[in-house]
Amino acid sequence: MEHGDAGRGGARPMVVRVPVEPVEAAVEADALDAVARTGNLVVRGPLFGVAAQEEGDEHVWRVIVAVTLGCPQQARDSLNSLLWFRAKDGAADKVERRALLAAVAKLETEHVDELSAAGTRYRIVRAEEYAAVGALGEMEGPRPTDAEPLVPDWSRGARGPAVDEGLMLDPSAPVTPTQIAERLALRDLCYSGDRFPRDVLADSRRAVTTHPDILLLPPTFTVVEQTANAWAPVNGPHATAHAARRSLDFSLTWAWPRMNGLIPVDGPMDADARTETETESSGAGTAGPLAAYARAAAALRAGRVNRLEFQGTVYQIARTRRLLRWGGDGPEGPRPSDVNTQEPTRLHPSLDEDGRVVSDD
């Protein structure tokens, strides 16, 4: 990536809000410390979601599908389902239902990046995912002021906040000095280097001019593993560091033992490395290997553990970030060079004007 020289004609002024409350001041100080520890950035690539704007909202948009998806079509499909279920269960009348179903029909056959239905404007939005790294390549982990539960819930059915839940996108909202500094530093960020195709490079340079402003989305947390010369994502992103730890715990105790043949795939759903090493039935050759998984999970639960070594691999809870570009007409959408891994298709059965599912036979 490189910092280009872009014109500033379309950039909007930023309003600085100086932190005065103790907690907010601590978060600001924490951000400054993080820059000193991990001042370099690595960019992973684009993520996609869906934002909506109601009539009269002017420049404010609301995220309705988290900006975590790997390609534009995944976001379109999510919007397809959202509108279909709204037509089925939430439409106020037949007129609204017809408008929603017309939008669904369009999403089933076209690469639609924006549409309006029943008074709401919908847009597929694009963000760039990146992370901070230190001088030795170590990824930034959770900060001391990042949200943590007072009592960690490790149960498999635990539910915490979702990524981008209730998130409003407002480019005019006041932000703190460190956020201003990060937005200014990233404003001219664009792809560079021979590994990118020409159309990708051209689209990236163009976006600096067409969408000159930067919005920083809330941080997310991803489980990564260390490879020979880099870090590779294992799962995520998650809204909190604890949710990421819980996902690693699930992998250690439930998913990986099944993937490696230590617990039958068709066995009881509640069987995991802990339960199997605690019962007599685990003594037939699998207790040893499963015990190693259980010990690793126990070490993970010992506290706010953000780094764990298991079977020769280092796993880390990484603090990942996302930037969203903003232009005169709102958030940036997919670029022509963005790749779709799937084509538009029909996802749900037909509905009649009363919201009832009808047979297509």
C-alpha cells in the first residue's frame, strides 16, 4: 500500500472532540500507547456489508448487515434474505410487500450494489480490513480498555454483542484526536506493488479521489495463527476479544477433535475434549490426544489469554480494524475490480401479496 497525492476538493471537515471523562481519556491514552508498540499497518483486503438510509436521514447511514463478508455477492445475498423476510413477516401492507419482493427479484438476477424499496435506500458497502504490527511483525492484541465481560461466559450457547450491531455511519460525528490522526494518516492509502492487477491498482487510486474521507469502524477481534513469515486468520472477526477466545475454545474442544478423528462426527453433540477425557469411555486410545486439547483449552480459560501455543502452532487474538471510504453520496460501494465468488441466485420460495409461501410447481 502507498500514500498517494489526492485532491481534497470533496473532503469534509472533521470535528475534534477532546475526551474529558476518565474512561474516555483512558481509551485515548491507550490508543497512543498502541501506536508506540505497534505503529506499522498491514492490509488484508476488502470486506463487505449492507447499509441503509431512511428518507430524511441526509448523510447518515445505518449498518444492517455487518461489514465482515468476503465478497460483494455475499452482502447482496444477505440483503436478499433480509428483504424477503421483511416482506413475509414485517410488511405493513400489500403495497410495501410488492415493493420489497420486486427488490428481491432484482437481487436474484443482477449484481445490484444499490436499490431503494419501501422508502429505504440500501447500499452494498466496502471497507478495508487492516491491523497494526510491531517492529518484529507481532500483531496488535486487545487493548486494556477494550470491552471485556466482568464474568467470562464460556458456555457454547453464550451470546454477546454482534459485530456492527446498531452501528450508525455519520461522517460529521465528532471524534477524538487519535481518531482524527488515524483518519488523516489513512486518507491517501491505496494499493501499490506488482502483486496487484492493474485494474485493482487503478480502482484503488481512483477511490482516494472519489471517496476522500475515512470512517473508522469499531475494532474487531480475530483468531490468527503464526505461519512461516506471516499470520493467517483462523476464524472471526468477532465483536469482542472474549468472543474470539470463546471461538478458539470451541475449536480446541469440539471442532478440531472431530476433524482429527478423536471424537466421532456423528457422536453426541455435547461430547467434547473435556467430557471425553473425564469419562471412562475415553480410555481406548484417545484419552492422551484429547487430554492435550483439554489442557490447551484450560490454559486459554485461565484469564484474559491472548496468545496460546498448541501442537507447535502459535495462536493469537488479534485486534483487527476496518476503514470505510466516504464520498459526496455516502459510503463507498464495491469497486469494478472486486471479485465475486458466486453469482446471484434465488434463495427463497415465492410469496403471494399476503406474505404466504406459494408453490412454484
